[in-house]
Amino acid sequence: MSDSLYIVILAGGKGERFWPLSTPETPKPFLQFFSQMSLLQQTFHRARKLVPASQILLVVGEQHEKISHEQLPDLPADRVVLEPAARDTAAAIGYAAMQLPADSLMLVLPADHLIPDEDQFADCVRSAAAFVAAHGGPCTFGIRPDRPETGYGYVKAAASSVSDGIFSVDQFIEKPDRATAEKYVRHGSYYWNSGIFLWKVSRIQELIRMHLPDLWNGLQKLNPAKDEFHRLYQELPRISIDFGVMQKADRVVVFPATFRWDDIGSWNSLPRILPTDGDGNLVWGSHTSLDSLNCILYSESLTMVTAGIRDLIVVQRGSHILICHKDHADRLKELLAKLPL
């Protein structure tokens, strides 16, 4: 299976949700979240459990070429696919598929997910790949919800399986309200849509050609060696693979994953999957605490001292410091808009 499997890692972002740790120059995939490895490096390490580096493609914006090479020195330079502009996941995936053999399998991994169970992840991929090799896909990996999450999309699985542990997708559902999300958790047939996809290259090309003909025609014109490449890429339709293809395609299946997963969309998501101390604090860097509870405390270079605080996010990077109540963590984009340029 490893001979026919290629892995495409998608990395990018605007660097807003984890400011001041993240910036446009170093968005989320390039950050070290309370770890010695960045999320991109962890994703690459997971991929290497399955295939050699020569069968991994990294799709990244041109502005992140240098940091990508710095963080992934073992990835051959010709395995880095540069996007001149961000055109969402359908364009990135379609462009990557053009670089791969049509009869191969293509696993798509966002570079900003936290998946600590590397071996369990590899086992799930191998199981799903055996099915997709025979049926073509597309396959999405579903995460069984353990809470009524309103920030994720969901997948509803059919009642009966099409193969051992693999189900047809009845419906893709956008982010629900809390009452609906609570119903999904109780129901048992609903999964979080992880954004991790597996299919044959020829199959995803067929689906893009069928459901996104303008994108398909634009991709056929691309040649990085020609002067008009940048202009043509910027003219590609901006649409996600979920909206453009997955929600329209036939024969879509969901593989219920058994590995721990989080897309860490905000600072608040980190304590769900990373270890905290006896007071519920998630701490990185030099820190001394007295009666501080359930806080996220990150210090890049300074000594942080806290006393008597609750449910705060305190992050220091360089000359910037964020102090935020956890209830306002999802308002960082709004807050950043107030900063002087």
C-alpha cells in the first residue's frame, strides 16, 4: 500500500487565532504548541509513519517557502508545491493532484491538526486505504463527538456499513447550533468532519472536473515555468473542497477514526488535548504561580508570575503580550482589527 499512497499536507493561514504566537509570517501550522515540534513538523512525522518523504507533497504559500524548508529539512525541495495565492482547499488539492500518478491514492492532511496518537492514526489510514484502493473514494475521516461542538462541521453516517467499519455518508452538515449539536452527540450516527480525506487521484480529478468545471479548466492552464502562472493561479475559483466536491459527490464514505484529534481552532482548545498541571493550568516557559487556576500561560522569553487569577489566557511573544479571558478567546480577530498597522 505504501508504494501507491501519496500524502498531501496543506499548510497556510492568516495567523490570527493564536496571536501573538501566530502572525501572517508564522501562522498556526508553523507554531510549536507547548511542544518541541511545530504542528507542521508533527504532521510530517505522522506522514512518515506511512510513506517515505519522496511520497509527501507540501502545499504552501510562496511567502512560507523559507520557513517550510527550515522546519522540514528532510523533505526534498521538489516536494514543496508553492501557491502564488491562497485559493482555498479545492484549488490546492486539485493542483497537488496534478503532480501525482493518476492511479495512486492521495491522503490529504491539514497541517494544523493535533493528533497525538501517531500509531493509531497510521492504523486507521491503512484500514481506510485498503477500501479506497478498491472503490476509489472519496473517504473522509469522521471523529466521534465527545461534546456538543458548534465550531465543527458534521457528517451523518448511514445506518449500515458498506464495509467493515466504513459507512456511506448520508449528509454533510455545516456548523450547528448548540441544541442541534447536543442531539448529534446523543444520536451516535454523527461525526465531526475532520477535513482529512482519502481518494484515488483519478477519482478526485473526475469529481473536480464534474462539479467544479471552471476550476478544472483553470488547473489545466497552469504551468509554473511560464510567466502567466501567477496570474492564472490567482484567477482560480476560491472554494473549499467540502462545498465544491464532497457535498455533491456520490459514493462518499466516512471512516470513523479511533485516534484523538483536535483542529485547535482557538487558545481554548489546547487544554482539551494537552496535559495541564494540578491546578488546571497549561504552562509553557518560565512561570511561578500562586493560586492561579484553569489558565493558559505561555511565555517565550520572560519570567511570568501570576497570583489569584482564574480562566485567563496570558501569552508573551517578543514585545507583545495577550491577556484575555477564556470567554473572549474567539474574539481575537476582532481585537486585532483594533491594533495600529
